[in-house]
Amino acid sequence: MKQTSRAVRIPSLRKKKEQGEKITMLTASNSWMARMLAETGDVDILLVGDSLGMVELGYDSTIPVTLDDMVRHTRAVRNGAPNALVVADLPFLTYTSDTDALRSAARLMQEGGANAVKLEGGAPLVQTVRRLVDAGVPVMGHLGLLPQSVHQLGGYRQQATAPEEQEALVADALALEAAGAFSIVVECIPQEAARLVTETCKIPTIGIGAGPFCDGQGLVTHDMLGLSGSSPPSFAKRFAELEATISEATRAFAQEVRGGEFPKAAGAAK
């Protein structure tokens, strides 16, 4: 087991950027997945993303995910990975005011055991980010494709494709940095836009479908492992095909039970 103390992990992310060392982030939504990811020692951030609504709860978007859902899954991740840096998403409509944001973050940290929270949006949320940071809550920003705003955006499609949109993206990133965010996720934007944000900001950028020029990369673990039940996004790479492995093991179990091979009778030859 190679878990390290979570107390030094957030400051170390900026040091990684300064030294040109890539940051790794994967989602986790239950204790066994968190334990396995953390025990590798190779994942810098475990993100309890509201994407769990789709990969764990069967929703078609992140919108139905509640704060209670996030607290429950964050606690499970913390139980499985007690020393990991755990960042939890603030779900839809739980940070529409500073007061709501503080209450929501308090639950995720006090009940869920999160080290930090992530919220979606740019300039309109600067005051909220600053208020959270002033209260002692580490905040990760999220720009580009905002899954909680998918209905406004017209679907899951690439953002910041026009020059003026990229200028606004950089301005939002700088505003989040000035408000105290310790890093920013940039999702589903052109790689040159991601490069511009990364080179402009002093805090780390973590790309999700944003090309190779970010300070780190993140993926939904279910997509990475071939457990998502459908084709992953075009930018995601499957590093394993575990659905096939699970199906094969299930069929083998059923066949042995039906054939009387499992379990063996006490004292029978193995």
C-alpha cells in the first residue's frame, strides 16, 4: 500500500505544475474502487463526481443527483481510501447562494470526509468561491463543458471553439484563480484553448477531453475500465474491458452451479 498523507496533497499539486509533473485524477464512487485506486499510489486525486448519477444510479444526466447522494458516496470513498485526496462535486442547485454553498460544502467535508469541493462555472461564481475559500474550504473550479448546464448548452458538445469564447474562458480561469481556487478542471474544449488556460494560470489545470497540454488528466474510472455499459466519450481511452471479464466469470459460475461442480462436497477432491 502506497497511500500518502492527505495533509500535504493540495499544496503539492501546484508544485507538480511548477516542476512539469503531470497530475492524475480518477473518479471513485464506492469504497472498493477507492481502495484499489488509492493502493496503487499513482492517483493524485480521487474525484467523487456527480457523474455517479449515470454510472452508479442509472440516471441519464447529473441533474437528479442530490446532496444526500454525494455525501453518502463521498463517505464510502473516504472509508475505502482514508489517506487519499478526495474532492467531491457540489451537485446541481446546491450552491446558488453563498449560504447554500457553505452548507453543502460543510456536509461534504464533515459528513462525507471530503478534503475539497468542486463546482461548475466561471465569473458568476467568483464570489462564492472566495467565500468558500475564506471559510477554509479548498475549491476546485470547472470550466468548459458543464454537465450540470447541459440543457442550456444544447447537449454534450465541445465548448470554447470561437476566439471570443476562448478569451472568456481564460478570463474565467484567472478569476477563479484570483478567488482562491487551487486547480481548475477544463472539460471538452479544443486543445489549444486548454494550452492557453494552462500557460496563463499559475494553478494546475486538469483536462477531461481537452488534449495533452493540461497540467494533468482526469477520466471517469468506469470509462477507463470498460465498465460504463456503453461506448465511452471519444476522448476517453479504455485501458481494460472489465465488463467482458465480469460476464465471463458470471457465466462460469452459473455453469459450475448448474453442472454440480460448485461447491464441492466436504471432503471431496478439489
